[in-house]
Amino acid sequence: MRDPYTVLGVAKSASAADIKSAYRKLAKAYHPDQNKDDPNAQSKFAEVTTAYDFLSDKTKRGQYDRGEIDADGNPKFAGFDFAGARARGGGRTGAAGGINPEDILKEFMGGFGGAQARTARSAGTGGWDPFAGGTQRQASAKGKDFAAPVSVTLEQAHKAETVPLKLSNGKVLSVKLPIGVQDGQQIRLKGQGQPSPTGGEPGDAILTVKFARHKNFRRDGKDLRVDVPITLYEAVLGAKVRVPTLDGPVEISVPIGADTSKAMRLKGKGLQGEGDLLVNLRIVLPKGGDPDLESLMRFWRDQKPYDVRD
């Protein structure tokens, strides 16, 4: 990942509130639902989300600012100065006049203990063995990453809840969903992947969020849609009815002579408070029919007809 401060466009001295504000602005600008014609929107959105997750972790941010880890969370090691190694070696060179590989090995292995360098020199007939010390290099090999989908309900995504995830090895993790999590977004859990076969660091768990289908709500970009049944007399005379939302049921007023062809909009009641809830009223007649209602409708048809398809 690029420098997370650069990705979010904030200074290293930015406060947590500044970082959150910058993330919300960029996430809204790059949201895939708002940029359906931009093939790069998804990657940009994922990048700013990853940068925000990184900088909102106080431990990781501190380690990054001190230069202990890189932007991917991997430890940093001091670089090796080949020019310095040659100078300190007194100008010793190999047969071809270049840097003596034994001097390089001694310089490099000095930071990890001199025993490995001595082992490298003692291999075979006593000469320098370029393959000695391979076990130590292999020990730093990282384990493979573990990829898995994680199904979340709209309620869990709406409230950024902690959800359980069972890995293929039987291990159960508690995954805290980030604020504003989106369908298809990836979450990286450091050190929760496959173990290293050579004793190095384990891989990471890369989770892809999948929104589960809801029994009541349908997603329409940032908005949610819901069907609410009403009676014929409620549509004619008006009424107060309860409507489900992700924050719990609320009561709305159905106007007299409600036009069921138009949805009623509840501002800010959509997913994560960024969209609206669109309520589609559906008139439902009595089950099995009703003789009195049929008689009334025949009277209306014959005495008070009106055209709704003009």
C-alpha cells in the first residue's frame, strides 16, 4: 500500500477526527455505487478504506510513524551497505576483482549472530559455501494468506458490529466491521492466515464482505426499499402504520387517498445513515373476498366510475 497519509491527503500530525473526516469524504467520492462508469472506483475505494483502517489503529500508526513497520504492516529491517562492507574489509576482492562474497556474508550475518557466518565458511572443504545459511533465510518465509468470504446482515453492516468467522482450520475469529463497510470490501487480519512451513511469520486472513439477502429490505445504492401492506380503507381514509427500519420500527402517517404508485421517503433511514428508506405502500384486500366490499365496488363501478388509465 502507498503511504496511508498520502492516500487520505492528510499530514502526519493529523488528529483521529481529521483522518476520519478525510476518509468519509474520499469514501463518498469513490464509492462504487456513485461511480458505476469508473472501472477504477472500486480499487480507489478499497485503498482509502485500507489506509483509514491502518491509521485508525493507534498501535500500527505509532509503529509506522517510528519507522518500525511499512504501510502493509510488515517489519522494517536496517539496510545493508555494500559499499561500506568493501571499505571496512580493507579492499579485499574475489578472483574477478569484485567484492569478496565472504566479506559480504560476514558483514550481513553479523547482525544475526556470527555463528551462522562461521558455519557458512566451514562447509565442504573449508571454502566459502554460498548455500550455507539457507535455513535461516527460509525461516523468514511468511505463511500463505487465507482468503474467505464473510456473510453479514444489513443490521450488522449498519451498526458496524463484531461478527464471528470460522476458519477452515476450525478457529473462530471475532471480526470488527469498519464503519461504513461496503458489500465486496476486503478486510485484512494480520497473522491469521496459514502458518509458515519454516517457522516464519504466519500469513494474513483476507476477508471479503458479502451482504446477506434481507427478508424485508432491498438495497438501491445507498437507499433501502421496503414494502408495507395497508388495507383499502387505510388508503382511502388515511392512517398511522408502523414501518420497519434498521434502527427499529417507526410510525408513519399514510395520507388520505394515498397514492400507492409513489414511494414515501424517510430521510436518513437507509443503510448506515447515508441513504433514505423508500416505503412502497401495497393495498391488500381481505382474504377469501368480502360480499359487502364486492357490493360496494359494483355500486362504485355503476354509479361513480372513474378512469385511472387515461
